[in-house]
Amino acid sequence: MSPTHRFSDSGVDDEVVEVLEDTGRAPASAGASAARSRPALNSAEPWRVLVVDDEADIIRSTQFSLRDVQIDGRGLLLLQATSAAEALQQLRQDPDIAVLLLDVVMETPDAGLRLVEQVRDLPERQWLRIILRTGQPGYAPELEVIRRYDINDYKTKSELTQTRLITSLTVAIRGYHQLCRIDAHQRGLEKVVAASGSLLTERGSLQSFADGVLTQILSITTGLAEGVVLIRGEMDSPAPGPAEAGLLRKPASVQASLTQGRAEVVAAAGCFSGLVGAPVSSLPEALLRALRGCDLSAGAVLDLGTNGAVLVHGHDGDELLLVLSTQQALEPETRRLLALFAINLSLAMDGIQSFRELEHFAHHDRETGLLNRAGLNRHIGAANGRSFAQVAIGELHELRGVLGETVARQALFDLGQRLVSLVGDDGVVARLQGDRFALALASPVAPGLMAGLLEALAQPLRVGQMALQLPMALGWSESAATVDLGIDEAGLMATQLAVGRQVRTASFAVAVREQVRARIALLSDLPQALLEDRIEMHLQAQVRLSDARVVGHEALVRWRRSDGRLSLPGSFISVLEHTGAVVSLGQRMIEKAVQHLRAAPQSELRISVNLSVRQLEEPDFPAWIIEYCQGQGVAQHRLRLEITESAFAQDAQQVGDALAQLTAAGFELSIDDFGTGQSSLGRLAEVQVHELKLDRSLVRGIEHDPRARRVARLIVELGRDLGVEVLAEGIETEGQLAVLRELGCALGQGWLFGRPVAAELQRG
Ligand code: C2E
Ligand code: MG
Ligand code: MG
């Protein structure tokens, strides 16, 4: 390590030469190391000049000549080296040397020129100015060397009088300063561009964004700033209500907040660090006074004595005030950079705002401001023994239609708030899609909370002076393995409960999960069952009650599962109806019935098949069944079509048209389960019907329940009036048969006459 010799500005002889045993580099500028300034740009620093000469006398006389010299208001710090090697080392370690005053002839006749060559190869020394001096005019460097190595001046030592030395040094230093400024400006511009890019990706909190801003600003101002602080106006909490985003706080203007002393420091660095989160009153009073005294307008860079400030605007009124504390007035280049940076910063703030909104609405519900499903999931993470609930609200769609969106939104908001205040710290409330709220409670539901919830849900919702009573249901799930499962299970229960005026509640049981699993397995098995002919037709006799003579059969579906068990329709028809799969099953039953009839062409017996309303909704169904019967040579009247009273009563155009088409083609219609469904009397007048099937529930009560008997009698009489046959279902006893005969019911079906049996057996 070679010592660095530093001349005191005032000293002239050897005694005042300080020998600094440091790392070879004299102390340079103080200030933020990350953004260390070029001393060239900092007027507080002396110019650094390296004098290289193998003659100590020359160094001393140079020192003497430059004593107390100021160039453009700044002193000189003379560094010395007595050989080219030593000089090179100093230049490597001190990037801030402005001028090299270099002797050409030292250890070798061209040592100085070789040094120049090496110096120009060093990175980032291109602005260093070089003045060559030689004692022997004969060793003049070629012009070529001067051009190639960007040498400023070449003088013989005798030529360099004190005045000329100072003149030459002044020119060199000014050149250096100029080049450094241009360079700094250029770098600043590059940083502004790069910083804007990195700020745009600063997606985290305002805090990390602000920290990023300060780092950038310190580097843009290349160390001029002693400290930087970012101030934000006070935030207004939004009024509670179902206002959209709402829940993001709105900032007030910085100017107004400053005047009221209610602004806040959001980020700080340098001399202000430690003030993050503090009120602005913690800043120096002089600075605050200066800030209050000037008109803050976006983008303009203000001079506040030695400080500067710039106001940055986001599009949505968000404002940040960037205050720079410096020891000197800002240079025009720095001001321009700051202004440019402010523009980019405002764009970045908009980006951040949009991102925050996106973030917010990805996890919150717009109408109620509560978490949405994704938000709930993120918020609670794991199920961990929690219990989950779903509230299903009925008639919401109707409410929107009758009273409008605003009222519906207010009602939902009211319900959300009610749930939030009930659950309190025990859990989280979220709004799921449409008509659902979800609750995630920290533990199993306490009976008190359950009672409170039922009570709260039973109370009408309040919108202004209106009280809206919406039907609700509450489903629960406990000990689910995951959050999603818990929410889904609770939802399943809420869905299964009919929403009613009286709030109903049901808790998820493992049995329900089994049921769901079984339904899924069932649906998945249908294609294979059709392929393997496991959809079977059983036939149950229909008789004339007067003499028990068989007049026909009802075709009843049986599903042989892959394990050989036989499933009855009650366990699968409704599931298949929900998915539409009942259509292919029904088609198979019709094909089987038609094949059965076809095998006995002479028979007078008919077969009744049960139709699902989903089949009638298929546009091609009437054409298909007509064509199929014709194709198989089976007369339509031998196939009787049973549809339930509730399906028959439906006021759907498609169903009505299909029935008209079928009767016109010669099919006979039978209304199943008559006397239980909605009143279908209106339809009876429109559609031609051949048979009413007196429902089993009426037959069951017919012996002992006078009301059942009265209804049965009415139906029998209605049939007689309309000229429609009446068939009593589910006759199990002689007593029931006797009453039905007495009432004048002509036809019947039931275990008394025979249970459904497999069609093959029937044929045999
Ligand atoms: P449904 O059309 O009213 O059929 C009569 C039901 O009563 C049959 O039940 C039959 O087995 C049963 N039953 C007959 N006599 C008696 C009796 O004396 N006592 C008692 N307790 N029950 C009796 P099953 O076969 O379980 O069918 C239930 C329902 O499933 C049927 O009611 C029908 O609505 C539907 N269904 C049956 N097969 C089909 C089909 O192929 N397609 C469609 N869409 N639905 C079908
Ligand atoms: Mg039936
Ligand atoms: Mg029936």
C-alpha cells in the first residue's frame, strides 16, 4: 500500500505535507454513499488535482504557485505522486481527481506518455483532464498522441509561469466540470427512465413504493440531497355505505393538510430518516414555513432557499409532496430531472392505484364491501377446526326486479353489516355470489350465536323507511377438511333447505356428503348402464275393478347397478331430471315398452310409460316417438303416456305444444298422481286426456279418512263428467277396493292385484 500525500491548502513546505496512512484515497465528499456525488458537482468540495513529478522541487513549487487559488469559488486539493506507477494507483482509487498535472520524463523518458495510455484505459476516467509538462523540450509527444489520448495542454516547465499554470488549470477544471455535468444529466435521465420502470413494478404497499422513490431521487440528484421526505395529506375515511370501492381511504390535498398540520411523512431518508409515520410537524419549522408559504402545484419544482420540493399528482387526487433538503440551490439540470421524475412518478402512482383497486376487488365484494370467496380463502387460509355457514337469501332476484338495484344493494349491505356485528371477533363474514353470504367461525358454533343468527336473519332488512322481509335459510358445516369444502358443504345444506319466512337451519352431516358422492357415482354410471342394458323395465298390472281383468301395465324403471343391486326410481329420477340425463333413460323405457308391445301384436293390452317433463321439453321428442312407433308397427293408442299432474299443470308453451302434437298423433294421455299436484283443471279443458290416476295418498286414506274419500269421489265424478277414465293407484286392501268400487272408479293398480315384475317374466 502506498501512502497518499496530501497538501494542506495553506502549507508550502514539507512540514505541512500530511501523510495519510489510509487506503490510498483521500477523503472525498461526505453524504449518502449510494448516491455519492461527483465533487465536480458539489460546490462544497475542493477540486482534486494530482501532481505527478519525480522531482520534489517541482511539486513544491507547484504547490506554492497554487497556494490559496480558488477556481470558480472552490479551492484546490493537491495530491502528489512521484512516479507513474504511484500515480496510476492513486487514479485507480480516486475517481474524483479532476486534473492530472503530469511530467512526461520520469523513470523512463516516456513514462508520462505510457501513464496517459493506461489512464485512458481505466473505466470512468474519460472526463479527467490532463496537462503534460516536460523539462526537456526535445521529448515532445507526437501530435498523434495528444489527439488520441485527449490531452488538454502541453507545456514545458519553463513556459508554465504561475499565471499560465493557473490559467491552464482553470481551463482544464472548467472543461472537467462541464463534462461531469453533462454526464450527470445524462445518467440522471437514464435513471429517471429506469426508475419509472421499477416504480411501476413496485406493486406492494405505498411504503415500499415510497422507499423506492427516495432511493431513486437520491441517486438522480447525485448526492446533492442531504435528505428526502415524502409527505402525504391526511386520509379521509369513507362514509359507511354500499359505496363502490369505498373501502380504500381517500387522501386530502397535501396543501390543505399542511396548513392544518395534518399531513404525514410516508417515507424518509438521509437527514430525515426516522420520521416515517410521523406528523409533518416533526420536520424543521423553517422548512414547513417555506412549504406553507408557497403555492404547491403539480410538477413545478419549488426553490425553498436551500431546499426544493415538487408535488406529484395521481389521477384520482392522490398527492405526494417530495421535499429535498440540500445545502445549495438546485442546479437547473437537477430541477429539470426532478420535474421529469415527478411526471413519471405520477404515472407510477396511477399504476399503483389501479393495481390496488384490482387487488381490492379481487378479494372484496363491490356491493357490500365484505370479502368475497377468494378473499375469505386468503384471509383464513386453513380450515383448522372452524365451522362454516352459508346464508341463502330467497327472492333477491324478484326484489331487484320490483324495487330496483339500489334498494337490493342497500338490503344486502344491511344484511352484511348485521352479520358482521353479530359474528364480531369470532369469525369472518364474506359475500359469495348473488344471494349468498358465508361465515367462517373460529370454532364450532356456540348455541348462543346460532340463536342470535336466527334472530338476526328473521328481522326484516332495513332500507330507508322500508322493511323488507326476505326468506332465508342457514346451512352449516363443521370439521370440514378445507375452507372450500366447509363453504361448499354449508352451501349445500342452505340450498337443500327451502328458504322460507321462518328461517330454517341445517347442519352438514357426513351422510349428506355420502349422498352427494352416491349421486355423482350414479350419474357417472348411466352411459355404461345403457350400454350394458342395466336399465330394466318392470311391469305392474292395471285392472278393471269390477272383475279384476288386466287391461294393461305400467312400465316402471329399475336400474341394476354394476354390483347387481336394483335401484328404484325414487332414488335416481330427480337426480337425472336435474341434469337432463332422464331424457335418454326415458327414451330407453319407451323403446323397451314398444318392443314389448311389438312382440304381442294381437294383444289388446296397453302399456303406460312415465314421461318426465324434460322429455316433453325436447323439441324433437314428439316427432321421434311418433316415428319410432310407426317404424316398429305399434299403434300409438297401445302406448299410454303418463305425466304427473304438476308437469301437466305447467304453463309452458313447449310442453303444451308437445302434448297437443302427441294427442293429435293418437297417443293417449294419463295424468299421474292426480289430486296432489297443482290444480290442472284449466289444462283439462284444453288438452285431450284419457285417464286420471287417483293418487296413492288418496287411496290410502279412502277407508277411514272422510276428506280423502270426498276428494276421491269428486275426481271420479270429474272423470265421469269429462268422459275420462279414472284409475286408482296403490290399492293394497280389499277394503280400499270395496270403497273404490262403491264410488264408481272403474280401473285400479296395486299390490292387491300384483307387484311390478320384470318385463321378461311378464312375457313368460
Ligand atoms: P308412479 O308413476 O306413480 O308409479 C307408481 C309407483 O307406485 C311405483 O313405484 C310402484 O311400484 C308403486 N306402487 C304400485 N302399487 C303400489 C302399492 O299397492 N303400494 C305401494 N306402496 N306402492 C305401489 P316406483 O316403481 O318406485 O316408481 C316411483 C315413481 O317413479 C313413479 O311413480 C314414477 O313417477 C317414477 N317412474 C317410474 N318409472 C319411470 C320412468 O320410466 N320414467 C320416469 N320419468 N319416471 C318413472
Ligand atoms: Mg306412473
Ligand atoms: Mg302415480
